[in-house]
Amino acid sequence: MKHILTIILCAASCLCYGQERRQTESREGWWNDNPSFVVPIREIGVTARRPMKEIGVQKTRLDTLVLHENIALSMADVLTFNTSIFVKQYGRATLSTVAFRGTSPSHTQVTWNGMRINSPMLGMTDFSMIPSYFIDDASLLHGTSSVNETGGGLGGAVKLSTRPADRRGFGLQYVQGVGSFSTFDEFLRLTYGGDRWQSSTRVVYSSSPNDFRYRNYNKKLNVYDDDRNIVDSYYPVERNKSGAYHDLHLLQELYCNSGDGNRFGLQAWYVHSSRGVPMLSVDHKEDDDYSNVQREQTLRGILQWDHLRENWKVGAKAGYIHTWMAYDFEKSLGNGNMAQMIRSRSRIDTFFGQVEGEYSVGDKWLFTADLSVHQHLVESVDKNVLPMKDPQQLGGNRKKVQVGYDQGRVELSGYVSAKYQPTDRLGLSLALREEMFGDDWTPVIPAFFADYVLSHRGRVVAKASVSRNFRFPTLNDLYFLPGGNPDLKKEHGVSYDGGVSFAVGRGGSYSLHGEATWFDSYIDDWIVWLPTFKGFWTPKNIKEVHAYGVELKAGLDWQPAPDWQLNADGNFSWTPSINNGDPVDWYDKAIGKQLVYIPEYSASVTGRLTYRSWRFIYKWCYYSERFTTSDNSMKTKIGRVKPYFMSDVSLEKAFSLRWADFTVKGVVNNLFNEEYESVLSRPMPRLNYELFLDIRPRWGRRR
């Protein structure tokens, strides 16, 4: 790989002396015939009627320019800098989860091309395992809007999807990235597009020792004089230990349009990952004292069919997910040998099916319905746990000490909705969803949405919604041994939303848009894992949570001159998430306090300044303090994670020859060398650098 990088960089340096590029990148990421990154600003005019599907929906959409900014980004990185939701990161290539509106990661539902990909064991999704270059469309459905996509999203839902390559003939894109800490990222995409068939193959490979330096404030060393008197002390600079990773992702897509209204699609995504679990800064062992590695192999596949007509559509999908996960922990015995402490193995198989349909009556009514099923089969065991003799039994009988479980569960979800637009200004929507997990049904889940155009000039729209929702316990919650609680109740809540949005602008000059939303949620029977006197943890329904707050979004596109363009987007969120009820006596001090690991404030800003074939990007995000104890104790430094802000910058230059287009991009992460933690005692990288080279031969043309 290093030899490939050297050859490519030499070629790029030669091209810098060639002709100036004659093409530019569109919002979708391919080249047109304009020698500039500048994209014409579209007119935002007075529209007589809005899209029916958008009635009442509170959504954040991430366009392809944001998703395909550089190959080193995971979806966790994209969401951190382009939304106001909380992204809890343990470091690059380690667990990264997202949470909406003061809820937990398990309250966020995630779909990929319509199939839910939340782990049936943990109920959450690791966004560090989703390369941003593998996603073409991403939408965040906030609060009540998540009912339109799936149940269980008490905070919201993330909708991820791919789409056919927008290119005729053959296309090729290769990206090579190299960064600090001997980090390498590679991306290859091969495409073919015709009138009926489209094919796309994408490959991502990332690797790094991930041994960045950090100052360890949890370890203090003394300085002694010749008489062994302490004369000074300091916090040592150490390297991140046991954090090396190797990730391979392969995505194959195939699409067919028969020309008679039928469309067929196949998406298959394979993941092979080996990741070290980094040591905590409070752990003072050496690298060779232990081994802590997590491995994963996952295959996701979906077959889909859609039949389109002028005023109706039907479709069907069938999918399968297979995941094999291994976690191995070995500890040194001090004599050169390692003792195997944990040897955990998990196998997950999920079968998925869905049928859906839409039917519109004139331009006033739109009816939708879908029925989906997920069948999960999970086997989880620690192979290092051995049977133990039971002294109370005779005849050689044995009692097994079990860690894990072998269980299955079917999950059924049905949905119908009706959208009604009686006038140009008013839109109404009623959605009903009902779900079954195992043999347990939810009551009907209703959601009501309304929006009203206060002014066509400026497209000022007021929105409001209300819904209830339910989330079932995960398989780990119910069955994990030791500790699972099969008597857990499902979490349930009611959410309210209200807000206003606007969009103004002049084509070719500027556009300005913004949105402000107030939300209020009440969640009962919140599931929390608590310690027991037997030495293990178990989940219980103990909390009543009140989460409320405000979300703000704004964006500006401005073209002051033909060769210049400025784009800026900002997000802000205020999300108190208060524990209103906790019947456990020793948790009394937690009542009325902010939930652990939920920041009250978060914000992000991204700015892009473009001049012809140059582009400069500045990204900034902020999270307020997060408490690590339920009583929000500040008596010790382990009671909270300090607030932090993060700034990244990049500079990109495009070049062109007749046979290929090139871009060279340099990135500086953590520009101000911030010392910070996203999770307690998990240090994060300080100032670091990345360089990317993108090559796209001209073997095809856009459709």
C-alpha cells in the first residue's frame, strides 16, 4: 500500500505542472464541464404546493457533499460536525453511538435501505463501523417523525441508504489517504451505468497502530533530588495502548430498470474488522501485560423490487444479516505466558422481509402502508467459562456456570398513514403503527402531524406533532446470564413537537434557510442496569424521564462573485434530560438531576469557502459537560467529563487532464490541540494531520 501511495503522489506532483483543470465537482461528487468547485445557487421561490411526503416531518438531511468529504470519516464523524445530536465516541475505530434529544443510544433506531440494523443484543448501532463513503443519503428523523420509519425510536431514527451511480458507461474512483500515527485509508469504487443496468462496487480499507500521544492527567510522577526528596511532580505524556485496528468493507450494488415500471435492486455489504480495545488512562499496565481485541465479520444483504405507476407504487424487500463477533482478553502471568481470561463468541442471524405501498388520490391525499418482519437468532457464550462441580449433588451431577444465552425473537411492525392537503397552506397527517416482539404486542402507536404555511414569501412554515411510542427490551436485557431480567416491561413515552422554518433567497446570489423546534418527551419504565449484591449487574425498569429542549438549524449559501462561494451550516441543541422518578432508596439523590453522559448543550458549525478549483473547509463542534454519576456529583474529578470544543480545517485543490481528474486535500484535525475526552478516562488524539489524493479517470459521462 505504501508503494502504491508513493507512485500516486509522484504522478500527482507531475500533474501539478500540467494544464489547469477544466471540470468541477457537483454536489453529488462527479465532474462536470466547469473548471470550478463553485455550484450555482438554486432559486428559492414561491411554491404553490409542498411535497406530500414532507408534511409534518422534522428531518435533517445530509447531502452527498457532506457524506463524501473524505474517506477517513465514519458516519460518527459526519454526525458530530453536521448535526446537534450527541455522538459518544471512544476514539477512532472504537464504539461510537448517537442519541437524540436527551435519550440513550438504544432509543435511536437505525435503518439501512429500509432494514433495521440495530444490534438485537445491545439495541444500539456502532456508527464507527459505517464508512461515510458507503452512504449516499442520510436523514435524521427527530422525535415523533421516527414513527414514520420505525417503532422504538423514543429519541429519533437515522435513515441510511445507497442509490445507483449517476453515471453512464464505466467509472472509477480511487482515494488514498495517509495520516498521523501511520494511519492509512484507501477507497476504490468501480461503476457501470446503462439505460437498464447499473452496477457499483466499493471497497474501503483502513489501518493504524492508533498509538497517538496524550498527557495522562490520571497519573502523576514525582521528581526526586539526590537525597530522594520530592522536588517536583508532573503528568507524563504516554501513547495510546492496544488501539491498533484493521477494517475492510466491501459493498456490491446491482440495479435493473425493466422499462415497464419495474425496478430491481441488490445491495450486499461485507465487513471484516479487527480492533484493539484501548487501555484506559487509569490503567498503568504495559503493552505486553495483556491483549484486548475485538473481531467482527458481518454480511448484510437486501433484495428489493418496486413497481411504479403514475399515482401508486408497491414494493417488496427481503434481507439477511449475519454477524460473528469475538472478544478475547488475555493477561500476562509474569513469566512470559498469557492467561486467557475472556473468550466471548457471539453469532447473530437476522432474516428480514417487508412489503409496502403508496397511493395518491389527486393532489390532496396520499396513503401509505407497510408491513415488516425481523427474525433474530442469537447465540452468545464465553467459551472460557468451564462447568463446576456442585457439592450439593451426588452421582457426579454438575451445575454449569453460564455466561450468555441462545435465544430467538420475531419482531413484527405494521404501519399505515394518511396525508391530507386541503389547501395550499394546510397539511395534515395521521400515522398508526403497531408492533409485536415475541408474543408481546404494543397498543396502537398513533402520531399526528400538522403544518401550516404562514407566508409563501419566505416559505415560512409552522409545524406541530404529537405521538406515543414504545421500545422493547433487548435480548441482552432479557436473557443475558448472569443478570438478564425476563420480567422487564417495555419502555413507553409521549412526545410533543412544535416549530417554525423558513427559506429565502435569490437564484445565483444567495439562499438562507433556518428552523427552530421545541420538543417535550416523557418516558416511563426507563431500563437501567444496576449492580446486585451477588456481584453482577441486572436491568430494571426504574426511571421516569422528562426530556425537553430546543433545536436550532440554519444554513447560508452565498455567491458574492462568479468565482467565489460561501456555504455555512449551523446547529444548536439544548436538551435537559431529567430523572423524575427513581424508587431505589440509594438513588434518591438522582431525582431531578441530568441523566449520565447526556450533554445539556451541543452545537456544530461547518463553513466552506470556494474559489474556482480551491476549497477551504472549517468545522467546529461543542459538547457541554457530561456527568458520570446519577447524582451529578462534582466532588471528584471522575464525576464528570469536561466540556470541549473541536476544530478541524482542510484545504483542497483540483487538477485536470484529458483522461482523468485529481484532487489533493490536506486536513488538520483538532486544530487547537485540545486535550479532551468524550468518555471518562478514554483519551482522544490531539493535533494530527491527514493527506488525501482522489483520482477519477474519465471513462464515462453523467446521465
